[in-house]
Amino acid sequence: MARICFITGKKRVIGSRISRKGQSKKSGGIGTHVTKKWPRIFKPNLQRVKIKLPNGQMRRVWVAVKAIKAGLVEKVVS
């Protein structure tokens, strides 16, 4: 099962780590330039929690912490 938020649909996003070289214009240089890019992955903060679904059923799912803090899920205390 992929790690995708059950409520919000958040999933991993691909981006880049960028290496720059040179002195900034603000500091009196000619500006910084990109010299290298490495691929990286931004992962959402997911937690596996037991929640109560609207039909009354209990289920253990991956949920983003942002959704838990916002009160979008009703956690079940076992």
C-alpha cells in the first residue's frame, strides 16, 4: 500500500537539492549560479492511526498530521 493520506490525499513530491556558487549581488558580487542539482523526495508527515469511518466501521489508515490537528478525523482509543 502506498503511503498516501486517507483524508487529504497528500503523497510524496519530487524536487531538487540545488548547489549554488558565487557571491550574491547584495554582497558586491556578480550573483550566484546553479552548479549542480540532485533529485530528492519531499515526504508528508503521515501517521498510522485507527479511525472511525462515517458508516461506524473502525479502520487503521495512514493520515497526515495536519489532518489530525485540524480535527478532520475521529481517532479511536483502544
